[in-house]
Amino acid sequence: MKTPLLVTGGAGFIGSAVVRHLVEQTDATVVTVDKLTYAGHRENLAPVMDHPRHHFEQVDIADAAAVRRLFETYEPGGVLHLAAESHVDRSIDGPAAFVQTNVVGTQVLLEAARTYWAEQGEPEGFRFLHVSTDEVYGELGETGAFTEETPYDPSSPYSASKAGADHLVRAWHRTYDLPVLITNCSNNYGPYQHPEKLIPVVILNAVGGEPIPVYGEGKNVRDWLYVVDHVRALLRVFEEGRVGETYNVGGHQEKENIAVVHQICDILDDRRPGAVDEGHRSLITFVEDRPGHDWRYAIDPSKIENELGWAPQVGFEEGLRRTVRWYLEHRDWVQAVQR
């Protein structure tokens, strides 16, 4: 493993899973870079925060001077770029922050990486992995799946800002030869996900006996990927992927939102029998759909499976049970990140 490694957004949901894996299961030295906005929390890094191979830097990736200092101080062997504003609803209410972090921040990081890489003599092993989303592709009809060749068609300020970041990363490769890789993943779930996302919202509202909000009729379809499987994919791409290539990462687990909600409720009924008189499904409340809500996403991960030998290992039912159990056992974490 090329070290040290800069992991931006390393106190967020997916980023912290990457950091914990690298510190606990490899010999890498990791520099976590995070602005600590609403979705980034030191609590996500608690298992590794004080590890001798872990360093934490509270830095805004749009701060060019601070980012340059990171490269000068740590002389990283690579960058895993996960820092992003990532909540669609928040992007509708306040798009400027998404453009600032996802577009401007990515440009600042790319330029700092390019300058450092050139000053180091363009070392062969350096890599810049940009972690993106399937939402850049827009929405699908009843059939088909996104491939690496699917044209971009973003629907929300969030997905548009991520699409812009993807294009910048490709431009820095084609213009400056910076050794980049891009991944576009489907919906992640698992421990440490911010409580405002769908699966944590359902779990926590249900446990609290509060209404479980479901947009529209709950028929929107998402392809779900357990976060640990995603971490495995990212590190496989970072270490073995072909420079300049994009790899789509999906879990082969398409589900209607309402089916996911029902499954969580049923798991909670098994774990907490009688906690809600009529069962947890009785808490489901349908609410007005959000603007620009894409109907269906699905990823074709054939490229990463065939080229790099990666495949998801955790099925949705098992992953969901693990996730429900984790939230029930970590109420102190929930309280800490909701402060």
C-alpha cells in the first residue's frame, strides 16, 4: 500500500469506513482530511483516531493554502477523494455549498495534487481516486442499468455538482496526465451513516415510535450496496485499476424504497416484538415527493467484476440486519452526531 494516503471526507460515512479499514486491516499511514460539516464527525473515527498511523486534519478542501500544506507536510503516495456535500434535499434548499465543495473543492484538490506530483518527479505509483455517484447519470426507466458509457444527465444540484467534479478529474488527466481513477457507486448503507439518510431515518423513527416518512408512493427504485463492500471496491480500484478509467460499483440489489422500509419494519418487529401495538409498518406515512426525484437507478458493475475481480459479498437482507443491529446498539453515537 502506497503511504501515507490522504483520505478527504474521511470523517463522513463512506470516508470513515475507508479510514477504519486502512488503519485496522492494512499497514497504511492515513491522513484523514475533513471540514467537519453536519455529516462529518470525529465520532466516526473513534476506533482509530488515536492510532499511531492515523493523522487527522480539519481542513476545507476549497482552501487552497491549507490543501497545499497537506501535500507539503505529509508527502502522500496517493489521494482517495471522498469529500462532498451529498444530500439531495439539502442541495435543493442550498445549492451554493454543493458547488463550492464538490466543484471548487475538487478543482483545488486536483491542482494541489498535480503540483505536488510534478514536483516529486511524477512518481509512477501516485494515484488520485475520485469517488462519485450513479446519480450523475440521471434516471432509468423500467429496464436497463448504468454503464461507464452512459451519458451524464444529472437531475438535482447535488448530482450536477458531482458530474462537474467528474469532468474536472477527467480533464486533469487528459490535460496534465495526472494519474486519476473515478468510481461511480450505487446507494450505500451500513453503520455510521448520517441519521438523515433513508435507512437510518426509518430505523430511528421506528424505534422512537415516530412517523416514518416515505416520498410519494415509495415506488422509486435504488440499487443498494453495503458500505464494507464499497470500501473493498474502492481499494481494489485504487491499487489495481487502470489509470484514467471509470469503474461503476453496484450491489446487484435493486429495491423499491417502500420494500426497504417494509423490510426494516419487519426486522424491528422481530427484534422488538410488541414495541408498536400494530407493528412498525403502521408508522409509515407517505409525504409529498421531492422535486427532481429520479425514478430508478441501477448499476452494471461488469467492468470492475471482470477486470478487477471484485464482487459484493454482503447480501441486502444480511447487510440490513447488521445495520439495524448497529443502530440499536449505538444510540450514543446517534445522539452525538445529532447534536
